Amino acid sequence: MIDRIALVAARELRAERRQPDGVVAAVTFIAVLVLLESLVVGPQIARDADVASALFWLALAFDRELEDDALEGLVALPGGRDALFGGKVLSLAVVLVLVAAIGGLLSLVLLDLPVALPLHLLVVVLLGVVALPPIVVVDVVLALRLRARAALVPILALPVLVPQLVAATRGTSAALTGDALGALSWAGLLFAFAVVYTVVGLTIVPAAIE
Amino acid sequence: MIETTIPRGTPLPRIRPWLGIAAAASFVVASAMALFWAPTDAVQGDVYRILYVHAPLAWLAYLAFVVVFLASVAWLWAKRPFFDAVAVASAEIGVLFTGLFLVAGSIWAKPTWGVWWTWEPRLVTTAIMFVMYVGYLLLRGLSTDFSRRATRAAVFGIVAVIDVPIVHLSVLWANSLHQLPTVLRIAGSPALDTPMLVTLMVSLGAYTLVYAYFMSARVSLELARQGRLWTRT
């Protein structure tokens, strides 16, 4: 199954490389939000570790989950539905890592944020990014070929993503401010969410792919 | 292969009138105990009596969504329309009770905290749970094919249940205005006087009977609707 997951993921990533508009739009979206935030609430509040972390993760969650067209084409691919789910989750995670890396660096530079624990921050961001795709792909699959799916996906996904977003925000904030134990605790929670939802997705989502 | 017949010989229509009588009688008894028998709270005064509505509504919200989860697993496992009927019935009733749970909480919060609503973990997670199951019903409403609708809803019903323990434990995980659990406490016995505890238990039982009655009625309606759909097709 791992081969088939890799095959689906590779196909998705090739498509992303050929048309990198999604990644560019995602990074631009994060940059615009950071700039707007600084203007609206003022640079002092915008540089607050909690505020900056929350905005970064909300931007990341909002940005990718509306992208559901790619799955339409993938459904026609040969191979198991579990591989389809796994491949889509893997490719989305890789793309999100890229967006988070560029968007995160942009946020750090634009807000001139000091990073107390860079390694912890890296772990939290990586696990936060890995924790989002399983839910997003589940909800994209559920809303596939439905009327009003553009509105339905965020309605379904964002409430389910709340624990991950809270954990990612708190973990990032802890890493920025030097709370090593807090950062690792939230990272552990993110890892647990990623594992649970990936297993749940691989088990039940194939039934929903038509 | 989907079974396209309504299960025969279901006991629901036969027990429903008795369930209704039991639910109504126990509801009257629970309300009388809450209003007249339970003692006045030393700190909150009579305002606390809303606990006998608020806590059973919370219990029913949790129960309803756990039933959605179990029925969803059963649908994916057995593909019997009865389980889908149970899931949709419980989700609708759960949304109703979660809405009432939020309203009852607000009515209690105003005299106690001085506000109708505050950004507090229990309130926010409950509101998220409410939105989540409204989304579940929306997902069902937008799907037209029976089998696909049931399967999609079942997958979401399984994923969404994670919010139930989060709502319940949110007061322990975060610094919260909301009081800590008084009955299901990790350490020690319930922090309630015996008459208060008895009244609360009677209320929980009465509201559970109301849930059971609503479920029996709604499941029957859903099965009849499914039957009409299949007759037409």
C-alpha cells in the first residue's frame, strides 16, 4: 500500500510543481494577513507570540482546505481508495510544509519576532502541519461533488480542526517565548491527533470515496 | 449491497406510548423536585436550580452524539438503513438539546457571571460542537442519494465525536470561569448535598426518557420516509 500511496502523492506533487499557483497564493495570503494584522491591531500587539502564532495557523488552515478540485481527478486513478486518501494526505502535508516554511519565515521577518527555541519551533510547526491534512482530506472527500461544497468544507473542517489549531498555536507561542516543556507537550498532542485521524481516515474514508 | 426494506416487527410503535407517558410523568416529578424539594444553594440562591435543566441537557447532548457515532459505525459495518435512521434522529435531537444547553447556560451565566456569553472554554467548545453537528445535518441535506448520504454522514459522525470529550474535559484543561465537575469528579465523591444529588439524578433519568421517546418517534418517521423513497424509486 505504501507504494500506491507514494504513487498518488508523487502524481499530486508533480501537478503542484507544474502549476505552483496554489503555493504562491498560500504564501501571499499569509503575508497579506500579517501585514493587515500589523496595520489593524498595531505592531506591538501583532508581535505578541500568541497573536502571531494564532494568525499563522488560522491562515494556514483557511488557505488549503478549500482546494478540493484536485481530488476529482484522483478518484479516476487506479489503486485502492485507502491509497488515494493516504497519497492525498501525504502530498498535502508536503505542500503545507513548504507553505509553512516560507510563510513562517516571512512572518518572522515581517513581525521581527525573536525565536527563543528554534528547534522546538521546527518540531511544533512540522507536527502541526502533519496534523491538519487528514481532517482536510476527510472533509474534502465528504463534500466531493456536492452543491455548495466551497462553503461546506470549512463548515465541516474548521470545527474539527479546533483542537489541532489550538495545540499548534499554543505550541508555537511556547517555542517563541522559550517554554520548552510547553512546546513539546503541545507537539505531542499534535502528533497524537495526526496519528489518530490518519488511522481513522485510512479505515473509514475509503468507504466514502465513490 | 444495501438492504432496501424497513425492518419488520420493530417494537418501536408498541412501546412509544408507554415511553411517552413515562417521560412526561418523570419530567413532571423531576421539575417538581427541582423547584420545590431541592434545598436552596447557600452561595447561588435559587438561581442554581437551572442546574437541574442545564446538566441533563448537557448529558443528553453528549449521549445523542455518542449514539450518532455508534450508529455511524454500525451503518458502515452492516449497511442497514435502521442505523442511518438512528444516526439522523439522534443528530437532530442532539442539535436541539445542545442549543437548549447553550441557552440554559446563558440564562444561568447572566445572574452568576454578569454576562450572557463569555469566551470561556466550555462555552466555546460547546458552541463548536453545536456548529459541527449543524454541519453534519447540512452534509446530509446536500446529499441526494440515500446510500452515499448515509455513508458520508457516517464518516463525519465518527470524526466529529472527538469533540464530546473535549467539551466535557475543557474545564479541566484550561483556566476556566465555568465550575469544575461536581458529580463525576476525579477525586472524591460528588460535591452535592444528598437531596440535590437525588434531584439531579431524577432529572437525568427524566430527560433521558424524553430523549428515548423523541428517538423512537423520529426513528419511526425516518424509516417511513426511507420506505416512501424506495417505493417511489
